Amino acid sequence: MTQTTTFILMLVTYKTKPGLRSAFHQTILNEGLQEASRKEPGNLAYDYFLSVDHPDELLLVEKWKDQAAIELHKTLPHYLRLRELKTTYIDSVSILITDIRKE
């Protein structure tokens, strides 16, 4: 019998203000925001990827066990800090959210 796994996948594309991608990414790493998110209950993945073709874009791939884990994430200090950083570094954000079912 095959076990079914379900999770929520979020693809968050950040477009930084011109020339600020590296500073934004480095601040996230230096302040431990990525690592703190990875340690949350219900977090399955939390990884940033830098675009080769678009120097002001980076992609955040998040995988969460369920919606409750995402809702908890939105209340934590490191998430709130990331929201603050966006006002300094980010021009726009697009988010794709989908439920994944893996058998």
C-alpha cells in the first residue's frame, strides 16, 4: 500500500529594489531568519534561490505540513522581521500557493 503525503507549497518571488538583492538575502541569512523558519513545527523546506537571468529577483520555496503551520509562522518574530525588511528592500512580491499530494 502506498502512503500519500500532502503539503502546501509556496513559491514566493521577490523583486528587490535595483541592486539590493544581495543585501536583502545577506540580511536574511545574517539575522537567522531562514534558519528560524526552517526550525518551526510544520516546516518541511524554506530555501532561497537567486535568479541567474534577473539580478533583482530571488525565489523563496516554502513547504509546510498544513495551513495551521503557516498561520503560526505568520505570528513569529522572525516572520515579522522579514515583513519589516521588505519595506526597505522589496519592490514587489508574487506568491503561488498550491496543495501537493504525493503518492
